Amino acid sequence: MQISNHKDFNAGLLFILLGISTTVLARSYPIGTAAKMGPGYFPFILGFMLTVLGFVISLKNLSKGRGVRKRALIRFRPVVFVLSSIVLFGLLLLPLGLLLSTLLLILISSMASDEFKMKVAILNAFVLLIIVLIIFVYFLKFQIPVLPAFLGGRT
């Protein structure tokens, strides 16, 4: 037997692992019955259902015949750009403020796409900046600098 889709097969295995571990951990709590559920009933049932789902997904991706597509290699460009943009955001948030660090985060992570266009990335960045400012600064009142330190940005 061969695996027809490695991603789905591996996701099924992950579901099985998480489902079994949840079911085992839930047994340490009183489970009860369907009429009188204990604190372990819901996690036990969800873990069992996740295990069954994992088996269905994994078995669905096993095939007997040929013509199985080969496993795709990991694409490093998206991984590098997205992870580096997140790390830079964390490092530059206090010195550059929320505006510039979010702008850099969006622009750098946009470069991960094969269809990258600077005009679209800048437009996305400004729309997302407005949303971030409304949510985190206006509604949630986060105590983070909005402007860079050299422009008088304070928490």
C-alpha cells in the first residue's frame, strides 16, 4: 500500500495521537453517564471522536494502485519570510511603535507569496493598520507605543 496524500495522512496520524492522549487524560476525571455527565465526559467523547476521525482520514489516503503523486518538498521561502517578519515585529515593537512594526510585519510576510505585488501589499498593510489601531488601541486600550520612540511614542 502507498500513501496518496502525505499531508492528509500525517494530519490523520496527528488527530489519532491527540485523540488518544485526550481520551487517556480525560479518564483521570469522573466521566459519569450521558444523563449525568461528569467533568471528564466531554473531553473523553471529543478525544474518541478525534481518534475515529484520524483513522478515517489516514485510511482514506492509503491506496493500492500506482500513479501516486510524489511528496512535495518544503517550500522555504514562505517559512523564512513569515517567521522572520514575526520575529522582527517582536523585536521592533517597542523601538518603532505599533504603526511601523505592523507595517513591516505585513510587507515582509507578503513577500512570502509567489504572487507578491508591492502596491497590493501596501494597500493591505494600510487597511490592516487601521483595523489593528481600532481594535488594539481604541477598543482594548493596549499600553503599547503607537509611534516610534524617536517621534515621541510612549506607552
